[in-house]
Amino acid sequence: MTRMSGLMPSARIASALKKIEAQHGIAILYACESGSRGWGFASQDSDYDVRFIYQNPRNWYLSIDEKRDVIELPINDELDINGWDLRKALRLLRKSNPALFEWLSSPIVYRQDEEFVSGFLLCLIRCNGKSPTNGRWRCRHWPTLRPAPKRPRRTWKR
């Protein structure tokens, strides 16, 4: 694997994310490191595993046709960059997807929209009925959030 030339890795990643936004007409809401570099056990040959959540333009969501909801780029010069559309991320959140929890727990964040992160974590609590610190993972964002308002528990007839 060749070393990244010219720019520092963080600048190269920021540049790649801007290019993705321009090419696909999206807004990246959150981007982080999800591989070995993020967890402190990278080797000299480790690539940068950049993962992101993005928002499409409003008309994309209003279409009756299903559209591709992931952006996957080929591995290029140590960069492995992939992202999920916001709707896909919300669906996976509802299913307690571990990869999504890993992204939110990553100690290396390349970009984040604070309002998105706060709202997304509140959705996580409402979908799962507990704080992320009570489960198997610890989210680095959790201390900055206010608790979700208490709501009466609903019972459904079967």
C-alpha cells in the first residue's frame, strides 16, 4: 500500500469528503474513523476507514422509486470511504446496528453537525428505551445530551 502523498491524512480526508458532497449533491452530517486507527491498534500498513452519514436533497426522499442509499468508493491510496444515507442510518438505528454504534463511539471524528448528533442520539434512546451508557457500548457524545423527556408507556393490543 502506498503512503498518502502531499497532504496530511486529515486534510486529504477533509478534501475527499468535500469532493463526495459535490459529486453526489449531498450534505455529510457525520464522518468518523471506524477501523484500527480509531481504536489505537493501527499498523504502518493500516488504511483510513472513513465512515459517514449523509443527507440527500429533499426531492430524493419524496421520490416513489427506491434509490441507492449508500456511497461506496473504491479503496484508494489508503482511504477506504463509505457512507449511509440518513434514512438508512435511522432504519439501522431502530434495529440496534452495532456498526452504527461503533461510528458514534469513534474517538476520531472528521466532521459532525452538532444538531444532527444530538437529535440522532435522542432517537437512539427512544428506539432502544435506554441510554447508550447502559448497554455494551459507551458513546463519547452522551455526556453532552439532556435526558429525553419522560413519556407515558403505551400498551398495544395484540
